Amino acid sequence: MNNDNQLVSKSLKKYPFLKRSTAFIVSSLLLFDTVPVYANHFLEDGSVTGNIFFWNRDRERKDISQDLNGNRQYHGYKKNIRQSTFNANLDVKSGFIADILAFEVGGYGAWEVSNGGNGHPNEIGFSGKRTRWDENWKKDVSGASVYKALVNLKLDDKFWLKAGYIQPSGQTLLAPHWSLLPGTYRGFEAGTVFDFQDNGVLSMSYMWADKYKAPWYKRVYNFRQWDNKTEISYLHSAGLKYDFKNNLVLEGAFGQAHNYMNQYFAKASYKMDVLDNPLSMSYQFYGAKDQHHRGLDVYDGLAWLQSASLQYQIGPVGLRAEGVIVKAEGNQGFFLQRMTPSYASSNGRLDVWWNSRSDFNADGEKALFAEISYDLGHLSNYLAGWRTATSYAYGWDAKPNSSKNQSGQRNFKSQRLIESAWNIDLSYTVQESWAKDSSFQLHYTRYNNHSNNPSWSNGYDNIFQDEHDIKFIVTLPFTIFSPNQK
């Protein structure tokens, strides 16, 4: 018996996390035993929910090669992604103990049924490598991963904090990548809300993180500079939103990659009725500027993307118009909303999403987007839940980056690129029955690069050649247990 006690004692000293976990479990059991009402809330207000997804994608891209003399050759369209994947996630959420403390954990898995083309990672299954910094762009695999594991704290609905493996939810500039599920930061986020009754509501939050993973990687990894080697200790951001309760909302945020990059955000949005129909409008500003650091600067001075949007609903008809203008002079040559420039290294808030393949974010680029949608349920009750839409995006004046040739001259300074995309969407959401809220989505994009540049070449490191892209997505949500079932 004494030997057993000594073995336990040595194990706890050798593995401190085991000691902390044991203490937590024991204290939780004591809490539940002595204060049963807290345990009841912990269990009865909890939930177990999830989704089952099916994803099918067929994408082909025009292949153009270029030799050292600038001669180009067209090789037709090559398959880029041909993929079928089943995904599923399960989220377990507790109720609040003493209306203060709660826990969440969530995991997901992917089964790559078929996988073709050379577009790896496909960002729906898992990359063949566990982290971004091991990526070799060769294959995708099936697998599973935890995407959230956190503790939630709240005080009187005015202050909240979450810590662990989290997704941002406040007003900061940090955001996750999305596949069918979000990426994950390791860190904490805290916020507060002040309700001034008729004078409005002020929401503020702060977030700090030292590691991240995009959802197609299994393990978290550190942040790095553009060279993919120099480590960035942490990212952090603070933001606020003021809702005047008169349809006017103002937002602002500031973020930093430690000793590397500053980022800025401002947004004003307003809603009003025009001819008894709702009109929403907004203006957005996103800025980025290098701090003084070693290595290559990403931008020359302040880079920015500005956007204006209008959305008008006339019964079953939705009209949407947006425009962007970009200034991103420098070695990168395009604007990014994230504080770390490398692929999948982190992500940031950007409320402009056109689902048109290109980001339309090159230096000097101006771009316009227009969409019209229709709720088919207006035609017949049999069509309730069906929606269709078509949209078009057009960008012009895109400039190349400031890369130089061996003689120190910019190779492509005089180029100006045009790009465009046409989209069509059809979706259905189940209205009743056991499958209520299940959805089916079909999306097609025909993207056109109005140049003969090979993909990601000649100073356009974020622009590829022409594509045809078809996506079909099925989402089946399910609930195993929730308070609403009582």
C-alpha cells in the first residue's frame, strides 16, 4: 500500500497537469455533492448537438505555362479539385454552475470518399500534414480533431470570459477560417456589455492568442512572419460596437501581431425603410501597416481596403450591391485582413464575402458586385424553403506587387489586370418534419482572369487562371439533448 502511495505521489510531481486535473475533478465532485442545485443546472441546462455534412466539389482551372523568355503556352483546363467528403461534428455544452462557470468541448471528423486533382489541401478534409508549417501540398486524408475545448465565465450578463481552444465571438479583429467548421485559437477572450436603455448598447471585448489551427489541420501551431520561420509570440486585438437602437451601429477595432503588424477596422451600418421595404447599408474600412521588424516588409506604408454595401428586400426579391477599392502597395501586392500573411497562419474579420472564387483584393483594384435573389416559396406553398440567386463580380485596375528582377527593376510595373466571375445558387431548407432545418446548396462559379498570366505569376501572387467550380453541400443538424426538449 505504501508503494502505491509513493507511485501516485511521484506521478503527480512528474506530470503537473495530472495533479491539476485530479484537483479539478475532486473539487467538482465535492461541489456537486454539497450543492446539488448547481449540479442540476450544470447537467440539465447542457446540450449535445451536432451536424452531418456531405460535400462534393468539381473544380477545373485553365493551365498556362511561361518560359524564361516570357513565351506562354496554353494546355487546356486541368482538374484542380474533384472531391466527395462526409463530415460530422459533435458539440457538448454544459449549463452554468452557480450561473458563473460552464464548459464546452467540440470535435469533428472527415471521411474523404474520393479525392482527385492537384489542389491540396482541399480545405474540407484534413491535410496530409498535421500543421501548416509541415505542409507539402501533396494530399488530403480522413481523420478527426478537437476544434474547441474551453471554459466559460460570466457575471450578471455584463461580463464574460472564455479561455482554452476557442473561436472569437466578440468585437475584435481576430476571426477563424471556415471549412464546414471553424478554425481554432489557443488563448482567451473577454468582453462586457453596457445597456444604456434608450440611449443604446455598448459592447467591448479583448482577445489574446498564441497558437492557431485552420480547420483542415489537426494540431495547433505558432504564428510566423512572412518568411514562414520567424516566430510571432502572440496576436491580440480589442474592439467595440455601439448600437444606438435607432438602426445605426458603429464599430471599431485595433489588432497587433507582436512586433510585426498593426491592423485597423471601422464600420458604420444603418437600416431604413424605402417604399415600405427594408434597406440596409454600410461602409467599412480595413487597414494594415508593418511595424518596425526584421525581414521583408509586407506593405509600403498603410495598406487598406474600403467597402460600401447596399441590400434591399422587396417581398421575395433580394437586391444586393457592394463595391471595394484597395491600396496595398509593397512586396505582397494585395490586402489581407489577417495579421500574419502566410496561408492558413491566422485569420481576421472581413465582412465582404462574394463567393466568387477571387478575393478581388490586389493593389489598386476596384471591384463591384451585384446579386439578385428570389424566394421561390412566394410562388407556391410547395416551393417553401427554396431559394435561387445569381450574381456577378467585376474587378479592374489590379496592379502587380513591387517584386524586382535581378537588375533591380520591377518586371511588371505597367500591367493592369481585369477579373470577373458569374455565380448561380440554388438552395433548399427543410421547413417541417424530423429533418427540419436540414439544407441542400448548389453553387456554380465561372471565373475569368482577363489575362494570359499563369496562375499566381507576374506580380499577381493571389490571382489564378480561369476556373469552373461546382459545389454541392448537404447539412443535416441533429440534437441528442438540449434544454429546449424538456
